[in-house]
Amino acid sequence: MNDPNGLIQWGELYHLFYQHNPAGPFHDRIQWGHAVSVDLVHWEDWPIALVPTGGGPDEDGCWSGCAVDQDGVPTLVYTGYDPQTVCLATSADGLRTWQKHAGNPVLARPPAGLDTGTPYNLRDPYVWREGKTWYMLLASKIVGIGGSVLLYRSDDLVNWTYLHPLLVGDMAETEPFWTGTEWECPNFFPLGDKHVLVVSVKKDGHDPSALLHVVQFTGTYRDQRFTAETQSLLDYGSCYYAPQVMRDAQGRALVWGWLWEERGEPAVRSAGWAGVMSVPRVLDLRPGGGLTIRPVDELQALRGAGRVFQDVTLTATSANPLAEVQGDCLELLVEFGDGDAAEFGIDVRCSPDRQEYTRIAYDRAQDRVTLDRAQSSTSPDVRRDERSAPVKRAAGEALTLRVFLDRSVIEVYVNDRVCLTSRVYPAREDSLGVQLFARGGRVTVERVAAWPMRAIW
Ligand code: DQQ
């Protein structure tokens, strides 16, 4: 699988569609897989929803798109490939089977006068309604300038009028991070009294290393114009991409992202599968600007018998309070308190002799959290970089790490606002240990909890 698509809650079911190649663990003639859940935790596979139609505008792939409620008719708005076009499909049986619109594609070709590359870039429709009017963003680029999202309007989802770019990136700007040369998979939604634009950023090229990261811009939307005020990465790890956001019946903005593989092609082929979804996360607006990002509370249903320790002091020579905890499917929560340690954190997936381990470390002087995979695996065939994120702790603010380990997936949440997600592939079966650590002083741990995570199946 790759991108999540068509997220929608219909009746009591959450529907998660996704880019899927049933023929093998590689990107080829993509279809839309489909899974449903009542609780965001346990999922049931449903039949494949969209398959390319020979001779149709999606004959080389049903690429990414969204789902909308068209006055009671579930409607998918997706990318036909190749070339990139906008196509529609509707369902008359509760989202089980889908009929493609006879007039597909409903939109082909970029607006005249815009150089979006050769072949042109115009994909990943994101659609919403204001009053009776539909609006759509398409991801694109403007050659020599940067990534862009183009805004369209329609009265019927079929006839679209181009308005203007909602936002254009600047490929010459690299601070605080590069926004690449091309954008994919836009999302645009109100959050509190602001609007948030999320785009997946890539550089030119077709190999996997062209995919960079996911940027969120928070700002003001008025009269179909968006002014970005703050920006950050939605995830500072190494494998999170193409997320999609949906609003559920409780009013939550829920987001799923695709986590790609970070081991070599031969290992992926022999595993026979590639790509997973992140856990669902809830987005909210932070009072001073920026976002909070938390895993949904429903995931607590997976917690097995936990171990909790309180008021532990850590130094470079302390015993490991989590010495008895073992596992590759764990939820960990660590609330650090006072202290002067230069660096502290938690090592996961540790082999008993520490030949393998993955470090999640907070550096007090730099006020950054790092997910370090240098020692994650003895296999020569894995990525071993480190990724780090600014925490921007307020004076007196504690540091809380919440970590989900799910086999090769590590999701780290720092103070409910900074995420780092990466994949690790320890070669040793006994790389299951967890270890708290501190260097250069002491730090108190006010509370640490470790739960085994039950299977979702
Ligand atoms: N993946 C889809 C495209 C999208 C890209 C193709 C992002 O629609 O732009 O599988 O990962």
C-alpha cells in the first residue's frame, strides 16, 4: 500500500481507502484498496473499490483522491493516470461497489499558461463544499518556482472552473526546511479559527528518494485566498508521507499517513508486502499557533497489562527501571521532570548486549528530540540516519515521550505536538529490550508506563 485515500465516516463506519497494488510490493498499476472500522482500531478488509479500466482515463492507475458526501451519494474524486486527470465514481450500495462516472475524466490538462512540467502535474483532488459550491485543490508544480496547489470551483463536481493557485512554494528557500519543487496530496480544512493546508513535498525525479516530507501551513482563509502564517513538518521522521485528513462525527480532524519501507528492494520483495499506515492521529490548533498532534484515544483499547513506575531518578549509572519490559509491539509513556542531564531518553528494540538498539533522545541544550537509527540493525540493507525535531519547550514545561512500537514501525509523539516516525528492521530476534537513559547529569522520571499492545486482528 501507499497513500491513504477517500477517508470518510459513513453511518457508523470509518472508511479507509488506500493506494494498493495487489500484484506485488511495488508501485505499478495502482488500485484503491478498502478497509472499514467502527472504532478506528479494529479493521475489516472490504473488496477493492477501484480498478483501472482498460481504454479509460485511469487505465494506468487509479491514483490518489478523496471521498465526499454528494447530497447522500458517496462519491470518490480521484486521479486517473496516465496522463493525470480528475475522475469520479459513486456507490449505490453503502460504499461496497463503485460505478465510474460515464463522463470521466471530468477534468484534464492544467490551466492554460501554467507550466506544470512535462508530462504535466495535476493530481490528488481534495474537495470540500462551502454552501452549495464545491471547491477542489489539485497538487502541481510551477516549473522553476516551486510546488503549488491549484484551486477550482464547481456546482456539480463535473464542470470545474479554475480560480487561482491557493499557495505556491519557493524552491529557492531552504529554511526552516525545503518545500521542494513539486507538491502532492493536498488537504485543506478549518481548525479552530484558522485554516490548515497540508502538502506532501517532493523534488524532481521518480525514485523513492524524491519524496521528502509533509508540510503544514496554518493561516487565514478569506474569499478563496489563503495566507499562510506558520509552517512546520507534520512528522519529522523519515517515512511519513501523503497523509489525508478527515473530519469525523465527533468533529475531530483525524489524519493517517503512509509509512514507506526503509529496507532494500530485495528484502521488500522477499517479504512480499510493502507500506503501512500510521496510527490515526488527532490534529488541533495550539493556542499560540501551530498544531497539536496526538494518537486517537481509542488506541488505549489495545493496552495489555501495563507496568508503571513513578519518581525514578536517572543518571548515567542508574539501573534501568524498564529492565523487565520486552517487546516489539509496545506503547510507552515517559514523563520526564526536573534535572540537569544534558541528554536523556529511551532506547527501544535493544538486544541484550546492545549490539542493536534505536535511540530516542532529548538534547537539553539544543531543545531537540532525535530518533537515531545508527545502531538499529546489523543488517547492511537498512537506512541508519538520525532525524531530529525542535521541541520549543516553554519555561518549566515537562517533556513527555509517547512511543508506539509495532514491529518495524516506531512512532514518537513529543509533548503532543511533535511527531517522528521511522521504520527499523533489527536483524536479531532478541532485540526487544527497552532502556531509559540519562547522560551528563540527572533527570527525574515522574512516571513511566509500558503496555504490551494487543493485535488489532
Ligand atoms: N502517490 C499517488 C499519487 C500521489 C503519490 C500514486 C504520492 O496520486 O501524488 O500512487 O505518494
